[in-house]
Amino acid sequence: MKILFVLTSHSELGNTGEKTGFWIEEFATPYYVLEDAGAIITIASPEGGQPPVDPKSELPDAQTTATNRFYKDDVAIDKVAYSLKLSDVRQEDYDAVFYPGGHGPLWDLATDKNSISLIEAFYNHHKPIAFVCHAPAALVNVKTKNGTALINGKEVTGFSNSEENAVKLSEVVPFLLEDELKKHGAIYTKGADWSSYVKQDGNLITGQNPASSAAVANLLLQELNNKK
């Protein structure tokens, strides 16, 4: 199994003067679920090189077994540090794509033309596409072959309005993900705040929040095994 991970390149948290980026746990947990199952993982980002890390994801209460493993894994750290440019990757080289969250994707991956084209290519070739937390933002401008929104009529989840309110960023983010998914026709549902909640609609897999990252990775793995 060859799996592409796509990370954000956006580091500014709106006009707050604070930093954002990708959420380490949402990268590390799926990374090891898939790597331990034998997957070969490649990492890309819009700008290539070192994607920014959300500093809040480095705080003690955000750490897990997977994040602690990542901090000691020089191979994985180097893969992240030398991420490929999105413009240089092709869906033909991979069996699936996975997008970790963090607030960064709201600013760049939602409108990045290379990311949009890549997701469309994976979807049109019937390959699994998976997203967790804020990463479903990368779906909002993705279209099907007939020009309609890919998520129109699809069952999806993602970071909820109530969770955004809880982290006090509802007035900072460029859009509320729950509202934006619904606006593009998605059948959006959610579980309890901060609990694991995932939805699968065909090859499209989405998770609501950091607690959902393992479940998304396991669904992706199951889907890949089904396709063997």
C-alpha cells in the first residue's frame, strides 16, 4: 500500500499574531496505524519542505502514545521536514490519500488548486480519500466530473461549530467548517464534542476531531484491504 499524506503549509492563525499548522496527533496516530500495517507513506504539502506545526498540539495535554513515538522517530521526522511539493505528486503513484487536520487547512488546502485536482483525481480513479478534523476543508471546492460539489449529497463529518466555539476561534477562522460543508450540500452529522465520530460514504472517509483520527485511519486501512 502506498499512501500519500497531505499537510498544510499555512502557519498564521488569522490576525491573532498566533501560529497554527497541522495537529501532530492527527498526523502521528494515522501514520503509525497505516505504517504498522505495512503501508509506504509519502508526505506532501502545498509549499513542500517543513510544514508548520500547530504549537497547541505540542502542549502536554495533547500528547498520546503515537505523538511520543513520532518525537523519537527520526525517519518520520525527516519525511515531514522534507515534504514533497503538492505540484510534484500524482495520484497514479498512490493507492489512497489522507489529510490530517489542524486549523491550517482552512486557509490553504480549501482553495489550493493542486490539492483540489489531486483529490478529484483520486476520487475519479475510485481510490480512498480520508480527512480528519479541519482537513475536510480541503473538500469544499472539489468537484465531480459533472461539475457538482463532490460532497453534495454525501455523508460527512468534520470539526463542529460547537467545538470551534469551545476553542474560541469561531471569529478567527475564515469559515466555520460545519457550515461550509452543509453549504456545499453535504449531509453533515456529528457526535458529542471531542468524542470519536467518523462517517464513510463510499471511498470518502471523514472524522470529526482529533479523537477520531485512529478510527479514520482504521477505516482507510479496511477500505484498502477490501480493494486488494
